[in-house]
Amino acid sequence: MNLNATLLAQIVVFVILWWFTMKFVWPPITKALDERARKVADGLAAADKAKAELATANKRVEAQLAEARDDAARRLADAERLAQSMVEEAKGRANEEAAKIVAAARAEAEQASVRAREALRDEVAALAVKGAEAILRREVNPAVHGELLSRLKSEL
């Protein structure tokens, strides 16, 4: 065989193989590679989007947690203020009640003192009448001398 004919036959077979590969084999391979590249790109884009959504969701959750903490602190402060005002109100009512009780006790003591003075005056008047009766050795009639006895009571 001739070297030139062999080389020419090999070139023709190579060109036919190249054409067959480019026409029937290479397009499905490039299509599969392009599709795979697109899927990888879509997956990376979806991962970036998910990462961004996760970051915004974390920020939103942190904001809600901060708001919940602030709300809880506000409610706790309001409850403490309410409790303090209730304690102050109860102290005020207790002081008012104590003042009323003390005033009532003073009034009662004053009334008891007035009654005791009246009773003492009556007793002193009776003793004075008995003393005057003993001195005069005669009986004094309380009905007749009522005005005199009343004046004597008021002077005592």
C-alpha cells in the first residue's frame, strides 16, 4: 500500500468520523452539558435567594423578639406601677380609716368624759344637798329647789 493513499484514506475516515461526531454525538453532549450548567446556576441562584430570605426572616424574628421583650418589659413596668399605686391607695385608705377610728375614739372618750363630769356633778350636787341638809338639819325638797340645784350643777 502506498503511504499517500493510506494517509488519504485515514484523513477521509477521520473527516467522516468528525462529521458524524459533530452531527450526531456532539449536540446531545453539549445539550446535556448546557442543561447541567443551567441546573447548577439555578440551584446556586435558589441557594442565594434562600440565604437572603433566611437573613430577612432572621431579622424579622429578631425584631419580633425585641418587640416582645419590650412589650413584656412595658407590661411588667405597668404591673409594678399598678401594684405600687394600689399599695399607696391602700395605705391612704388605711390612714384615713385609722384617722376615723382615732377621731371616733377621741369623740367617745370626750363623751365618756362629759358623762363622767355630769355624773360627778350630780353626785357633788347630791353631796352638797346632803351637806346643806346636815347643816340646816332640815330636808331640802329637790322639786322646789330645782333651779337652785341646776345652777349649783353648772357652777361645779
